[in-house]
Amino acid sequence: MSGIIDLISKGGVVMIPIFICSVAALAIIIERFIFFKKYFIDIEGFFDPILKFVEDGNIDKVLDHCKRNPNPLGRIIEAGLDEKGVPRWKLEEKLSFAGQEEINALEKNMRGLEVIATISPLMGLLGTVIGMVQAFNKVAEYQGQVDPSLLAGGIWEALLTTAAGLTVAIPAVVMLHFFDRKKEKMAFMLNKYGTQFIYTMDRKFYPESASQASSWEI
């Protein structure tokens, strides 16, 4: 811990917001890891009984299955069926709205991680520029009669902020892409099984519109 404090003090005041960004990025990454681990389930295994219940015309069993197995797809279907006998357009609307809420949950804190990944190297560069200005200001102040080792030490300390900024930004960018891929995969699965649910409901409860393409999408 003392080594980190020593580096922060040598890098200057810009090291403080970079350190804060590193702590925030780590917190977001841990939170998203835990979230996605709980979020991802066997969607296909969960969905198969729902198709059977719909084909049997037993909506109550569908709702009971969703309540006993809480997951994103179940919450979407449950939101669409919370009222009995809803028209097809309203069912699609409710499913779409619930699906968007699930997507918003997937994207939670990811914008913050994106901001950290963007500004960390910029703050590092700013710290380096400030340090270089101070170092060369000494050269001008002593009219070039400066010990080269002293000048090199000043430049080394100035470059610390760039190194620190990149150290924060690189893993943040990697994890941002990793979580974004997870989000896209889950969004695709929710769209896929949500559309399949609509088609199955069409055949059983809305035969007059079974030939129409579903417009539901999240």
C-alpha cells in the first residue's frame, strides 16, 4: 500500500483521479461479473416446458413455472401474461417493454466503465504534459545548467501518469468488450425465445393472426 501511495505522490495530483478511476473500474467489473454469473441460465431448458403449457392452453402453469424459476425470459413472459385475455398487440407491447427493462439491466454501469476506459489515458497524458512542462521550466530557469540526472528524474516521474492511465484503461476496455458480448448474446436469446413464444401464442390463442409476422422486438 505504501508503494502505491509513493507512486501517486511522485506522479503528481493527476494520479489521484486516475487511482479513483481504477477503484471504480474494479468495482464495476466485479459487480458485472457477479451479475452475469447469476443472470445466465439454461434458457432452452427453461423455455421447453412453457411451449408445452401454451400448447395445452394452460397459462396458469406458464406463470407458475416463471415464478418458480426466476430469470430474465421468465420475467418478460410473466409481465406479458399478468392480465388474462389480453389482445395480441398488447401482449407484444408488454413483452417488448419488459424486454427493454432486462436490456437496461444488462447495460447497467457499462457506460461508467466506458467513460473510465476513455478518460484514464487522457488524464495520464495530461499529467505527463504537466510534468514535462515543469521539468523543462527548470531547464529554462537555470539557463540549461541543470544536472541531467535531475532532469531525467523529473521526466520519469511525469511519465508515471501515462503508464498509470494506460494500466487502468487497457483492462477496462477488454472487460467492456467482454461484457458487451455477453449483453448481445443474452439480447439475441431473449429476442429469439420471445418471438417463438409469440408465435406459439398466436397458434393457440390468436388463430386469426397466426399468419402475420410478429413485430415484437427488444
